Amino acid sequence: METRREERIGKLAQALRRIDKIHLKEAARLLGVSEMTIRRDLNEQASCLVLLGGYIVSDPKSAQAHYFVSDQQSHNVNKKQRLAKLAASLINANDTVFFDCGTTMPWVIDAIDEELPFTAVCYAINTFLALKEKKRCRVILSGGEFHPDNAVFSPHGNLSLLDEICPTLAFISAAGLDAGQGATCYNFNELPMKQQAMARAQRTLLLADSSKYHKVLPARIGDLSRFDTIISDEAPSEPLATCLRQQNIPLMLP
């Protein structure tokens, strides 16, 4: 016999066939239960749904999605949330902010004050979906060729959205931080937007939780010295700690 929990999850799964995500508050209204009940439903045991940044989405593993966004979105959530709150606190009213791709960015966006007016520039689907929920945010999405692995658009030709925009802040994500190789990521198609945002922004901040320390991935973003500040959840061990000190790179921690 189907339990009430299974019935609730089934109804949410059916709703997610029509839309990409459901906010926790909306899900509670849909089912006529409390938000805490839904949290328990999703946390007690594995299901086809996961809770990500206040939204219920289909578990990418059950949907046979590609690798980066789908595989990483439920990893190191506590670490990402801690550094995300710190990053969000740096955004001031009327700032223009570049948001990179990756699974940390929706947590940053979720932590931004709902009443804060700002302009956001992005090129990733998951980042765009989070930004469009911010009622005081003007969202600019860069177009181009869509890449399903990391859910980003890469521009065609010589023209780029960032040719005409100079962000106040650029939040850049990395999957690896290493004393010798600097900041790296998985996908080469991310590099043009990352590097142009770094060149255009008044202030460039590298966001990477501590699970990324001492890792090197195939696509090199650049030396750590190219970033004005690194935001993480805890301090690194040697030799990365020495590298940051020697190059006078500020490390912001919660």
C-alpha cells in the first residue's frame, strides 16, 4: 500500500514533469502540509526528488542527466551555503553582478536580500532560474550554443554580451584550487565567459568550497593572483595556504 509520504512525493514528481522546479512554499500549499513535512519526506530516505536552494527538483541521477550540474548539485551543500551567505552579503544596491555557472551560485542568489535591487549577468540555466525569482533583480542572460553537460550557453563569433558590460562584482566558480596550477574547472566551454568577466569586473571573487582545495581539473581558469579575493568555508592547508599568503590574496571565511 502506498504511504502518505510516497503519495506526496508522487504528486510532486508529477508536477515536475511540467515545470523544472517547485519552491518549497509552493509545494507545501500544493499538498496542504507544512514545509517541515516535505523536508522530512525528502530527507528520511532516498527518492526521485531533491531539495536544492529552497527548490524541489528531480534527482538528476534518476533522470540520467549529464555530469556537472546534475552530479554536483547535492554535494557539499553545507559548505556551499556557508560561503554563499558571505558572498551574497557583498552585493550592494544597484550593483551589476556577473554570476558564473556551477552549483554554488544558486545558493548565493538564494541568500540575497529579496528587497535588494541589482542587475545580474549570467550564462547558465541553473543560475538564471534562481535569479528570475528575485523580484528586484534585472536579469541579463547571455545566449549562444547550449551545452547540456554544464547547462551553459557559449557565445558564437567574436561578439559577447560582456563586450558592453563592466560588472561591479564577478563571482567566479572553480572546481579545483591548487598552489601551482591555480584555479581550474571541468569544462573548456566555460573559460571564455569566466575570463572575460574577470577582465571586465571592478572586483573579481573566486568562490570555491574547501572540497576543491589541492585539486587540478583539465580547464585552467588562471593563476590565483588574478582574483581580488577568494571566498570559501574554511582555511586551506599547505602548500595552498602559503601560496595565498605569499601572493597577498585575501581569503574570506564565514
